[in-house]
Amino acid sequence: MRMTSPSKIMLIACGSFSPPTPMHFRMFEIARDHFEQMGSAQVVGGIISPVHDSYGKNGLVSATHRCNMIKIGLQSSDWIRLSEWETQQEEWTRTRLTLQYHQNCINSYLKDSNNSNDQHVPSWIPEGLKKTASQVQLKLLCGADLLESFATPGLWKDEDIEAIIGQHGIVVISRAGSNAEQFIFNSDLLSRYRRNITIVTNWITNDVSSTLVRRLLNRGMSVKYLLDDYLIEYIKKHALYGTSNTSFPRS
């Protein structure tokens, strides 16, 4: 029997990233390992898409700083890239539209046989993608907290959830012992699209969140070994999150 090659997918993570933590990047590695071990898909790229400044979340510094910090955090990655598209729009963009935009860009790039247009290709599209794939499916990469937020009244529109899961699919990084499967079972909407939801267990617990990092910085406490050293230096240089050049915690 002839073996079929695994489908090609790209992963996109949307959020504040204020500041980005190692776990934001680690999620991509965990997800890629899962698909490679299962042999169900080949991950050909990763995208981090920070939210627009107008999102207005507490602790959200300017997109310029957040994008710069993401670039610092991704210096050692050869496959995860930053997309600044959301930050360049006139206002906050719903996650559904963000996924649609990036998927449309991928589709257009793969269908365009005129290589001279490659100079206009977004920087987040992997080099040589045309040579390795004819179709690529974009999936939303997230933590279990985002999955559970689907049940928060008024936070998500049902049609957006259906579009995100039904047209793209989501990859959920879940903690060992969490109830992601139970949460999906309890939701008629999520159960309807269960085949498009991939749950990946993270066996190595990492509870370092952006909120925790901001709290430590604001209190003048050290965040060494919680963030990349170069990222800490960037925060120090620009006096972010309640820090200052003259009263910065030990790094």
C-alpha cells in the first residue's frame, strides 16, 4: 500500500506578548514534536502575531516594544517568525480575521508561480515553502486557558469560534492532568468540531506568565532565568513595566 505524505501545516499564536516569555516560544516546539511523533502532519513554519495597541489590556506596552522583544526572543529560532500585521492595522483585529489574513497570504504565495514577486512576500512566510508544499493549513496555537475562554459569555462570537476551529483548527497545549477533553465534551459547539482540535500535553510544567514577570519587575525583583538576558536588558534600557535605568532589579 502506498503511503501518503503527511499534510503541511503552519502554527500561529496570537496574544499580547507583553513581555514574551520562553513558554510562548516553547509551545511551538512542543506542538511540532507532537505532530512529528504522531506522523499526522509536518509543521513547516510558526508565526507569532502580537495584538494591536488598541486592545487595551493591562500591562500592554507599545507594539514597537513588543515586536522588538519578540525578535530578541526568536533570535535562536530557525522556523518561528514574527508577523507585525495585527499591530499595523487601524484597530484591534479579531482572531478569526487574523487567521484568515495569514491563510490567504499563504494560499496566494503558493499559487503564484511568478518567482519575481517573492520580494513582496511577507517576512513570516518560510523561505522555500513553494518547493516543499502545494497546500498549507494554518492552525491556531494556544494554551488551555484560551480554549476555556470560549465558554466566557460575550467574549467570543459563536461564528468566530466555528470559523477558527472549522476552517483552520486549533492546537491546544494543555497541562498534565488538565480537563481539556472534559471541557470539549461539555460544549456542543466544540464537540461538533472535535476532529479539528489537537490537544498536546506539556509534561514539563512552566507557570511563568507575562503577568507574573510584570509583577516581579514592578516590585523591583529579579527576573533572571525567567526571561532571555537580552530581553531583560531591553526592558532595562527602555524602562518598561515600572522599571527604570537607575532602579532596575539584579539581572
